[in-house]
Amino acid sequence: MSTNDIDTYTRASDWEGVKVLVAGFGVAGRAATDNLNHLGASVVAVDEQVAGLDEAEAAEFAERAELMNVLGAEVRLGAGVADSLPDDVDLLVVSPGWASDHPLVEQAMVRGIPVWGEVELAWRLRDPAHETPWLVVTGSRGRARVAAMTDSILRTEGRRSVVVGNGALSPVEIVMEPDPYDAVIIDASAAQLHHTFSMSAHSAVVTGLGQLDASEHPAWHASFEDYVADTARVYHQVQQSCIFNVNDERTMTMVEDADVVEGARAIGFTPGMPAVSMVGMVEDILADRAFIPQRTTSAAELCTLEDLDTQDPERLLDALAAAALARSFGASQAAVRDGLRAFRD
């Protein structure tokens, strides 16, 4: 098996005989192990964190591991199981939280073995007959709220949408479901984006980055610059809309530097008066000057401040980001109003 072959693999590929090591056996690791095993790959999952679990959690891990063993995968739990990369591995799949300087990752890099995160794996395992659009949210404060608000807007309009990637539900599990969604909303951390290369989101938004200083970056990253670089990956190959806070120069630079699909637009959101291609505030009205035909001369009302559960400035920014993301997917003005009105944190 050559590395070049693996780099082209998707759900439609022949996984028979491909040797995959899955690092981690939590929510993401179990989904990767189960579904790659289902596709015919030879899967070994390792997790050295079991020693730190309480008795009930350890018993659950052991039970799930036994089930995977019965189904044909191999699960190794406990100290020392992740010290070294086996000689015959074709692909390393890393769960969120596994650092980029972990011995398994470093050994794979030295040997030229592809390393995919769960978002990369999920993107490749999408059903080619139903390539459901992805709306991706990353950044700092408000990320989960923006994803949930967007979901509320889409569901209000009758769309079948789901939020994944926040630790409770793996995107790998969702893309393998037989009944396709209208939209998958990915709540992705910068760490999850680190090993993501081929994703091409319908639209993407970065939240809260302008509120961080260089000392506040997540400990997973060696530096603030590394954190920003991984965050910027969300805009790579975006198909429709790169959505950003116009008052955040870092994020604006990410959008300017992004290599996107031809025709993709930069859409700003602001708590102030919106210019063309922005969503913002006109007095107490959330207004759209981005997704209407007459945007050069007028704005469309989406909702009012009274429709939000709070008028906290950070919550307002989150609502504006969610409105822009949902509108990029085609949500109506009424759906934005009703979805934000129904949302409760």
C-alpha cells in the first residue's frame, strides 16, 4: 500500500487490507474504528488514558472495546499501547486532544504515513450520492452557540440539520448514517482542524478570535501563531461564504489569504451599520446586506433585538454570525427571525 494511494481514499475506495491505527477510543475514536472496520479496513485502536478513568468509565471502555473486538477490529487499552507506531500501518487517524508532538504522530510524520483527524476522515467518508453541505464554525468564544443558533434557524424552516464535532457526536458517525441530512453543522476546534486537508465547506465562520490575546491560546498549540494558522484552515476551499467579524483584523486576514473555490464570497458581520456584503445592525434591527439581490441600495430585516433571548454584546455577535451562516445556506428572513426567537442557551 503506497502513501499516494491513501491520499486519494474516500468512502467509495476499496478499504480491504488497508491497515489503520486509530489513536484514541473515545467518541471520535470509536466512530472511526467502527466505520473503518465496516468498510473493510484492518483497524487497531489504542488508548492509554484508561488508567485515569473511574471504575464505571473504565468498565464502559472495556465493554465497548470487547464489542469492537467481536466485530473484527482490535482495541488495545492501557499504559504503553501508544508508545510506538507499528511497522505495517498505512494510515494514522488521531482523535481530538492527541497532541501533534505525540510519539505516534511524530513517528508517522517521519515515516511519511498520512495522519488524518476525525474531521478529515468524516469529509472523506461522506456518501458520494448525497454530498451533504457542511457549515463549519470554529474560533474561540461563542463557537458552540453559533452552531446551535444556526441549527435552530435551519430546523425552524424544516431543514434536517445536525450539530456535530463538539465531543458529544462524531461527524464520522453522522456521515455514515443512511438517511442524509440537509446540512451538517460542524463545531470544530483549531486542534481538530490541524489534521484536516481536503474539507471544502459550503460556508465557514470564525468566532471570538479578536477577543483573544496571544497568551490565551489553547494549550494544545505550541504558540498563538500555530493556533491562528490552524483556525485559518476552516476557510480553505470554501465553496460559498467565508464569514468573518469585520472588527477582527486577524480573521479578516485569514479570509483575504484563503484559497477558496472560485465564486466564494467574503461576508462580514458587525454590531454596527452593515455595508454591502455584510450582516449588521440598523438601530435595533438585524439587517442583511449580503444575501439579497438589491444589497447595493437596501437591506432586509432579519429580526429585532427583542427576538433574542438576551442583548448581551457577545450574544449579539453570535446571532449575527449564525444569521449570516444560515443565510449563506439559503435560510429565509422569517426562518432567521423564528430560529433566533426560539433559541435558548
